[in-house]
Amino acid sequence: MRIEGERVVIRTLEEADAPHISRLANNIKVWRNVSDRMPYPYLEEHAVTYIANSLAAQPVCNHAIEIEGAFAGVIGIMPREDIFRVSAEIGYWLGEPFWGKGFATEAVRLFVPWCFEQFPEVVRLYGGAYEYNSASMGVLQKAGFRPEAVLRKAVIKEGKLLDEHIFALHRDGIL
């Protein structure tokens, strides 16, 4: 899989990405904005396992974000099951050197049409951001997602209960 944008490429993860993932993900500022499935400290062996598991999944849902030829982060989709199968969660992270430059917004904009194409049953994509992550809320909104809910005290991170802000985009909302 390869999707090329103006400044961002979304592509299949590769084994060679492992040292780049571990270097960028081993950052407390990145970890504070993702789920605890992503360990901290983040070692290269974590990246090797993550890539292997991602590539073994069918369909492959996690992909690399590349900026100007450099690995920059990961973007993925987590389809729901059973009665929730019409929804899927989108998630992403970028290494700190790539923050604040519009790359995440471009990556999400590129990824959304692919998600709807690959998962025809999905009619609703959603993403969440912790109450203090206004940058990620901005990314989702600039990519066309709309505020949908604030889940009060829905997550715990670093021992603190936090609100999760949910943003959604419906298939018919793609422009």
C-alpha cells in the first residue's frame, strides 16, 4: 500500500522501520498522547514485534507515515466488530520533530478515503484525543472530523482520570 500526498506518504510498514519507530516512539511526550498498548520506554524489540504483528494481520491496518523520505510515525484503523462493525477507530502518532507542521492533518486526510475503500461496511470513522491534546483535536477537525462527544473520565493515563474527546466522520461526509 502506498498513498502519496503533497508532503506525506502513507505506506506499508517495513522491518527496516524498527529503529526509526523506536527512536521516535521512545519519547514521553509521544507516549502521553497514545494508549498504553504502546510501551514506554519503547525499545527496538518492541518495534520489531509491532511491525511483525501489523504485517501478519489481515487486512493490514497499521501503516507508516513518511515525510520527505523519512519515517515519521504510524497511522492505522481499528475496525469494530459485531453490532459496531459499521464503525472504525483511526489512530496516529508522529515523532516530535514532525509536530506542528500540518503533517498529521495531511496524513489523516490521505488515509480516510483508503479506509472507506478498504472497509466498505464502515460508515463512521472516529478518533479520540485526551482532554489536554488540543493539537490532535485540531488535526481531526482540520481533516473533516466533527466533535461528537466528550466521554467524561473515560480513560486513565499516568494514574489520572481524563476526559476523551471523540471526533467522527461519516462516509457521506467525504468531500
